[in-house]
Amino acid sequence: MSRARIAVDAMGGDHAPAEIVAGALLASEAFDAQILLVGDEEAVRPLLRGPRGDRVQIVHAPESVPMDLAASASLRSCERTSLGIAVNLVKQGEADAVVSAGNSGAFLAIALIKLRTIEGISRPAIATVWPALNGPTVLLDSGANVDCRPEWLEQFGIMGSAYAKAVLHIATPRVAVLSVGEERSKGNQQVLEAARLLEAAPVAFIGNVEGRDLFHNIADVIVADGFVGNVVLKTGEGMIADLATVMRDSLLAGNLLTKLGTALLAPALRQLGKRFDYETYGGAPFLGLRGNCIVTHGRASRKAIKHAIGAAVQEVQHDVVGKITDLIAPHLAAT
């Protein structure tokens, strides 16, 4: 297999371009990939110091997309921006995937126009991987579509199943709908209709799950609309971060015996923190597009950028777009 070519939006994110370039350099050492940094060459070139600087290529882009720019406005200048040019590299076959920590609304809008969706998929969805206790869980949509139709949720289930099978190596992913109760009769009309559709879809549908099930791997793929999914995602991230702070402050504020015990537990606590650290998972794919697109936090550090590029490499190597296409095709024929 040839090396994956990953276009990275060097100017997108709260800490661009310094952290983006640093993350790309880390990724160039960790993964067998050709990395294309898309951005203002005058700003990016000085950051490529050291022995790894020659492992990445710069593609000049004269402008960047502001984090607060409306998605519609980003389309008007996308031929000149780092994000637009990076997506265009995938469209033209000069890159296999694009990674950005920039304006996610603009990213989705540009990718939709440039790459379009896979046949049979109405809307792309953001898929996030949750570090559940008994194995990872994929949650989608995590924020791309605030208002959803039941048939879109059905498509999310099909895409999530293909992703879990291809990237997480789960032979038969269990798919569920996020609802307010486990009983099939629970939920709003959207959830009830989505569940009915998923029962006939080419996935292993197991019914409803509740919010408390997200960290227990009761399902491998959990489907929700983007409004609910994003609220759940941000709540989970905030809870984990705050819990870590509370644990640290409580342990360090104890007596000498407590502090000695904390020192002994430190390796295990670091391992636990790494397991639930979103930066370890890096980025989340926009599933459903005819191209590999990975979005990550605007505040992403170099570590998160490195892992986001790693996620892009995995998606390319496992042909996620092809597997979603293959899974949706017979379903389209049946409907």
C-alpha cells in the first residue's frame, strides 16, 4: 500500500500555525504518511526547524478561515483559504485525506460542496470515539446536523457500523439509538421512527440506550441527532476534565500518608488519564462524504493534531469511504 497523503490545514485552530506544524512534525515521525501543510508559507516555513522539517511539504495558501466566520461566507473565498485548498487537494486526488482544527461549520460546508456525499447518504455526520469501560463506542452525529430526519439517523447507524468494523475491527458492531429509556416505546417521534428504520437496515440493531450507557459499551455505535450528540459530547469531556482536577486537588491536599499513596498511584492515574483524554483520540471523521475529512478541536494541541493525522491515516488505510459505499448500496437497492 502506498503512503497515505494527508493535507493538514496549517492555519486552522486557536493555536495555528505553531501547534499545527508541531503536531504535523510529530505525526511525520510516528506514521508512514506524506504530510502536506496547507497555509501561508511565510508563516509556516520558519516553524519547520529541526531534522524532521524535510519530512513535510508546504502548499501555499494566501488566506485562512476565521473561527467565527459564517459557513456560507467561507464558501466565497474557499479557493484562496488554507481550508478550501486542503479540501480541494482531496477532490483533485492530490491528497487522500484532510485534517483541520479550524472552523468546523466552514469545513463541513466546503467539503459538502467540493466532495459531495456518498450516494444514498443525505447528510454527513461527525463520529466521535468514546473510551468506554469495555471497549470503544462510536457516537454520531456529534454536531454536524442540529435538526435531523429519522432517515438520516438510519444512515448514521449504517455509517457508524461501517466505521466500527473497518477502523475499530469490531466484527459485528451493535447499533443503538440514544433515547430517554431502554424500552422500544420510549423516545420522541424522531427516535421511534429511526429505530423502526434501523431494524430493517443492514446493521446489528439492538434498540435504545440511555445516556448512562455511553461509558459501558452496551452498544458499539450510538446514534443521535447532532444537537443531542454535541451536548452529550461536551458534557462528557467537561465531566472527565473536572473529575481529574477534583481528584488531583483532593489527593495533593491530603496529609503526608495520602501524598505518599498518591505518589505510588501516579503511574496508574496517568494511564487512566491517557485512556480518557480526548487528545489521544485526536480527531473525528465527517462520515458520509466522498473523501476522508477529519475535524478536531479548535484548541487542539500538537498531541491532538498528531493523533488526528493518525486517525486520517487509519481511515485511508481501511478505506472507510469504500466500506460505507458498499454497505449502503444493497440497502439502496432494497428501498
